Amino acid sequence: MGAVVNVWHTDAAGDYGTEAVECCYYQGSVSTDRSGLFRLTTVRPGQYNEPNAPPQHIHLEISHLSGRVMTELWFADDPSVPARPPGDVIVLALRKIDRGGTGGTSWQGAATFILGT
């Protein structure tokens, strides 16, 4: 049985949503495949619109019979990422992909999560 991955983050402007939206414009859940893999395709979140805001990030809650992980993905190219981020944060190095023509630009990264004790 695969793990369940709950994901939520702000929009590109750093907003979670309006008062009419309970949490987030960008949120969802996915189950991993038999190998424990999943793919997330989304917009890059913006930094909160407040003083001393944390870096751009994506919240992840990963649950499985073997354990549970709550973490955030931060982006290595974000200048607001501190030299020593907290231990419960994963700083993700992104690879820029130029799609050419009207395809635009996107970024790709990978992370490994280990659940259990």
C-alpha cells in the first residue's frame, strides 16, 4: 500500500487564498505508487506578503503505516533561504528546463523521504 502525500502552498503572489477558500488555492493529495514515487506539478509558490516571512515553500505531510513526515520544501535558488535552514526542512535544488517556443520555462527537482523509525 502506498503512502498518502498531502500538499499545500501559496500561489505565485504568496497568498493562500481568499476568505471564501478554506485553506489554499493550491492543495491536494496523492498516493504514491508501489515504489513509493509521486510527482508534483504546480506553480512555484511565492513568499508570504509579510515582514520576516519564511522563504518560498511547499508544505508536505506524508503518511504511511510505517510512519509520518511533516516537512517543507524550500528552493535552493531563493535568496531568503538561510545558510543553515531548520532540520525539518528540505532545501530542493532545481534544474531549469527551457521548453522553447511557447512552452516557457519550468523547473524540476527531486527529494527522498524516509518514513519509519
